Amino acid sequence: AAAASLDFGQVDLPGPTGEANTLSLAPRGRVLCLGPDAETLLAQTIQALAAGNAVLAVAPGAPAALSALTSKGLPLAAIDGRPDP
């Protein structure tokens, strides 16, 4: 529902002196989703995919948490683990 509610068209923003200000959302390419839990990772992944991005998801249990999406042929890679800073 959150991904479906995103407005990807131009949004007019108010300006203090009457100038035209617009906000546009655009895909950014590959996005890293880090969870930290399965529910949050799924929400991040769905929102990133809905915005037109490819996703690299890294979290404990990520392949299992995203198995329903990885079988759909989406631009998604899921890695089980935790990044080591």
C-alpha cells in the first residue's frame, strides 16, 4: 500500500516569493536495502522496486524473506548476512 501511494509525478511546492518550485521523484539505479529485520527488509525492497530501482538486499534471512519476490524475475538480489563496516 505504501509503494502504491507514492506519487511519481511532479509535485508543486509552495515558494515564499511566488517562484515555481517542483519536486520530482526518479529511480536512482541500484539501491541497498539492509533491513534490519525481515518485515522492514520486505517493505524497503517493495518501495525501492516500486520506484523503478534494482535492489541488493543484505540481511540475515534475506533470501527466505524475499523468496516471493525473487521468483518473479524482478531486478533483485538477496544475500544472507550482515555487512561488516
